[in-house]
Amino acid sequence: MTNRKIDTRGVIAPIWWLALGYFLFYIPYSALVKALSSGLLEQAGVISSAIEHVASLEFLPAVLVGTVITMPLILFCLGWFKYLKTVTVWGIKLPHFSPMAALSGVAFAIIIATTTLAYTFHGVSILFALLLMRGGVLIMSPVLDKVFIRPVKWYSWLGFGSSIIALGIAMIQVSEFVLTGLVFLNLCGYLLGYAFRLQAMTQCAKDVSESVNRRFFVEENISAMMTLLAVPGLIALLGIGAPGEMLRTGFTTFFLSDLVWPALLIGVLYGCLGVFGSLIYLNRRENTFAIPVNRCSSLLSGVVASAILFFAFGNNPISTVQLISVAIVIIALILMSFFDSQQLGAQGLRQKIVLFICDHNQARAPMAAAICNDYLEKKPKLDLGFGPANAVTSKSAGLHAPNTGG
């Protein structure tokens, strides 16, 4: 057995490209949700129909449909459905989900719905909604890392502490917002969704093997898309209370109005940013680093989106308190990125290699290496005594190359 130093150029850079993609898609997504739900598009003459805040659930089905179409389409274009395992039932091949990936998909569906609804509440700005949601997740992240015994570096704790300070400063203006029971109920659903999803990712993914991570995400994605249509559809079909009536309208007459196009576009935008965001979470770094990268990207996009709404539609300007809160988190992220890139650049990531050797590397050794890799892939978190299975790979070699005649 030997140690191999993995090239970290493919580890340091991609997470920041993913953060950039997340940032670019989150700007129009959050701005469009707020503009549509608050009637700004109608006031500006962009559309002819107005939508009341109390009926915000009416455009949620169209948003979900846009997301359900977009995310699987992206995975198909990436060619990642090859990682999905199938099971044959009565001669029909059906997708096979691991239990944790399926449940994580349900949690992801809750996150998607609650994120969109968070920007529709009257009297809550984009940035304040972001600080409530992002601050809560940032505070949870080191706790989850500790529970699953993942190392948390000191500069990641810096991001944790700065998030608490930023959230505390933002709460100075809490009296200026309308925080109803629905706002907190939506926030609780959002945080519970992330608490389970991050645990599932930490336990079943965030692996050295990209095939493990991609299989988990594809399974989670399909489960989430099924949930996004099945649960609201069932509530609408049964007409459960006022939400059921609004969702029923959203699945029927809403699709005949001119509001359906911006709502579908919101879903498409979320589908794109959802892929970027999920891949950030699946990065092998501990949650206390990966989560701030994602959260701060959305905070920055919230600043830009708020500015667009102010200059384009005359919406409320960004307060100094909110800008200070965002700035604190961003400065901490810059410091975190500097120290993290220095450490990875200097040390790299170590991976153990189990080498199987036979005479000509044509039968026994390749077969043994394949069996070993298959076992390690199925048991990514297994403690082998010299390290976790996800930090081990196997290769084969021969004592005599076939073309030497040895």
C-alpha cells in the first residue's frame, strides 16, 4: 500500500466556479420572485395582470414545474444519469434509490419550495430573508461536522462566528419587518430540510470518488422532482384548506394567465442554481467551509438583486445595517478562501492505493482491483483501520509486461 498526492488544482478552483454560477443565477431568481409576488412587474407594465401577496401559492406550481423540467435536463446534458442504478420490476426498468438519497431528495424539495416562498412574504426584504435562512444554516454547519466527526479547521470557525455576528446585527432592524407566524413556519421547514440534507450528504457522499457523489445527487434529484409535483398536486387535488385552493388554482387557471411565463422562468433559474449549489455542498471540504461558500454567494446576489429592484422598480433601498451584515460575512469568506487554498496548495489531498500484482496484469490482478474498488465504493464510510474507505482506491500491475515476452 502506498500514498498518492492528488493534484489539488482540480479541487481548489471548481468550488469557486460553482459559487460564481450560483451567484449569477441567484440574482435574477430572487429579484424575479420578489417582483412577481409584490406586483412590481404589473406596476412597471411588464405584465398586465397583478397578483396579490395572499395568493402567492398560486404561482408556486408553475415555479416547481419549471424546476422539475430544468434540473433533470441539466443532468441529462451532463451525462450523469449513467450513474443511476436501476431495478427491473415486471420487465420494466425503474430507478433505484438508496434510502438516504431518497429522503434527502424529499428534504431538497422542501428547501426548494420554502426558499421561493421566503421571498413572497410582504414586509420582508430579500436580504433579510437571506440573512434569516443563510444565517441559520451557517450556524448549523459546524455542529453537523462535529456530529459526524469531520475535522473543522480554525478558519472555518471564523465563518461560523462571523455569521452569528452578522445575523445579530441584521436583527437590529427586525422591528421594521413584518414577521408573521407563516414566516417562521417557512423558516423552520427550510432549516429542517437542510439539517437532514446536510447529514445525508455527509454520511453518504462528499466522497473522494466523484461517481459516488454524482450517483447520490442524481438519486436525490429524481426523488426531489417527484416530491415537488406529487405533494403540492395531492394537496391541490384534495383542496386542503386555503393553501389547497390556491395550489389548485396554480395547477389550473394560473397556467392560462400571462403570469405563468415569469413563474416558469423562476423555476428554470432555480433549477440552474440548484445544480451549482448542490455541487458546492458535495465538495469534500467540511460543511463549515462549503456552506459559507454557498451562503455568501447568495448573500452577494441578494445585494445585487435588491439594487436592481430599487433602481428598476423603485423598491425599498438596501439599509446600511443589512449591508454591514453582508460585508462581515463576505470578509470572513475571503479570509477562509485564502487560508484554505494555501493549505490545499501546500499539502494536497492524500489518497491510499492498494496495489494488486500478478504475472502479466491480464486476469487476476485487474479482477481483484475491480472487486476491491466496487467494495470500497459501496462502503465509502467504512473504517479500514488505516483510514476511511473513501480515501482508498485500488490498482493493478504486472511483473512482466505482455509485450516483453517475459
